[in-house]
Amino acid sequence: MLNDIYNKKIIELAGNIPRIGRLADPDASATAHSKLCGSTVKIDLKMDGDVVTDFAHEVKACALGQASSSIMARHVIGSTAGELRQLRETVRKMLKENGAPPAAEDKWADIALLEPVRDFKARHASTMLTFDAVVDAIGQIEARHQQPAAAAEG
């Protein structure tokens, strides 16, 4: 059964993670940590309006956390805040509620490789780390952009 989640493609993704490192001047940084397995993902994000323009991350995680981070790094540039929030929800539903993965023609189709993780609840948190961290960073950026407007109204 574990062979289903640690298949060749997952191991390839985990072993070839793009955009490793940190950004010099990110708009936001976020860290997600799984207490269960000790995996940690730190991400840096730059956005222009609603669109991600740059991304980097440090990934100290199991193969599943590495694979999901690898998928994120391959497709995050050019994605919108709404798209990334929806992606996080799609992955959460796929793991916890038998939801469908992104469609085969979707740029996030590789998420389907993580579908077998559904049967291993102890692995859900590490798989979700990159998605949680990205949504956290987006929230930070949006909150900062709303503060000046709120201050001007006050």
C-alpha cells in the first residue's frame, strides 16, 4: 500500500525540486510545519496585484512534502491568489473528502499523483504544507494592501 504513495513519479518530483532557496525581497514569507512528522516548508512570495511573480522555498520534508512542494514550484509563477486558494481547497478535499484532483488538462494535473495519500491520514499534513504556506503568504500580502486603504478611510 505504501508503494502507491511512494511511487516512481513521487520520488522523481521529490528529488528534483525547482526554485530552492530564499528571495532577497519577498512581499511575504510563511512557514508551515507538521508536528506529526517534523516536516517544514518555508516559502517566499512576490506578487504583482493578484498574480505571483516570484517564488522560492526551503523544503525540509518527507518525500510527500517534497513532491507537493516540487509541483507548487513548477506552476506557481503566473498563478492568481484565487487560483491558489482554490488549489489548496481542491487538495484538501481530495485528501480528506474523496474529492477529485485537478483535471488532466489543468496545469496542476500532477496533483493527482498525490491522490493515493488519501488513505494515509498521517501523511495529509506534510502533503498540505506548501499549499498552506502559500495561502498564508497571500493573506499577509492582501492584509498589508488593505491596511493603507483602511487607514485612509479612518
